[in-house]
Amino acid sequence: MVSQQPATRCEPNTGNYTAMPETPSKELADALSAVAIKRDKQAFAYLFAYFSPKIKRFGIKQFNSDAQAMELVQETLTSVWRKAHLYNNDKGAATTWVYTVMRNASFDMLRKMKSNKEEHISEDIWPLVEQHANSDYEFSDHLENQQIKNYLDKLPQAQRDVVKGVYFQDMSQEQLAEQLNIPVGTVKSRLRLALQKLRNEMGDRHD
């Protein structure tokens, strides 16, 4: 667990950091510059000590998980190390830039978590579907199978269209979004809801 450490000041011409009582905007900017220009590990350690507790607190609120909060700390500060050269002191404070990196890392983690959840739901339900359908059939033939048709007919039309497009017509979610003229996020949401309903229905009746 990362503990809160006091802010420090970089002593001119020494590279040493000493404790200071308030938010060290200039020192943070200087440390980012040192990381960008010299790959200064001491400057990075200073950034890590200052930002990691704050990022972890944000991560716990965002994910309600200590482990994922620590992953966010790692992802954010790894990006800070790699992208420090992109920071421009004239365009904003170092804290603003680092927190932007943090939010981007958080969004990436949320997208991955959502995608993994959808994949797991798909893996759970699709073997049940395949047991009731002949893989040599085309889409129209699949629907001739009364059990499959009954399951799909219980879905709302919008969700049914998404399942048909993704699983029977081999369309990507992006292609389906374009065809239906809806955002990709809406396709993902409808697919997730549809798969949950199918899993519940088919799981309850599957021997």
C-alpha cells in the first residue's frame, strides 16, 4: 500500500529534494522536465511520491477495488514516465497534465473491464446456442430451428437485431453500428443486455 508522503522542494543546482508545506507546482513541473530531458529517476521518484496516493484514492472511488486502484497508479505513472516530454508548462500546471493522464488511464481500464465482461458473457452463452444450431446452416436456416427462434423472439427487436448481426451475419460491432445508424456503444450495450437475457433463458432450460 502506498502511503502519503510530504511534498518536497528541489534545491537549485543540487538535485536534492527537501520537505515543503504547500503544493509544489514549480517543483512538479521541474521534475517532469527532468524526467523528459534526462530520464531523471530521482525526479520521477519525487513525482511518484507526490501523485501515487492521490491517484490511488481516485482509483478506489472509481473502481471500489484496492488492486485496481494500484493498477491505475502503475498505468498512470508509467505513462507519465514515457510521455513526460509531451508536457508543456506554458499550457497548464503539472498536476492538471498528470490528472489528465490518470483519467485517460482510468477510461482505458473501464473500457477493458467492460469489454472483458462482454466477452465472458458471450463465452458463457454461445456454446448453448451452438448446441441447438447446425453450424453448416446459413442464417435463415438457423432461424428455422424453433428453439433458437423462440429464444431470440423473446428479445426486444433492437437487441434481436444486434444478436443476429454479430453472431449470425458475422458483422463487426462497428459495421453493425453503421448499418443500424447507431453509436457503437449502443450496439455493445444492446448486445450485453441480450446475451444476459439469453443466458438466463437458455441456462435455466439447458440440461
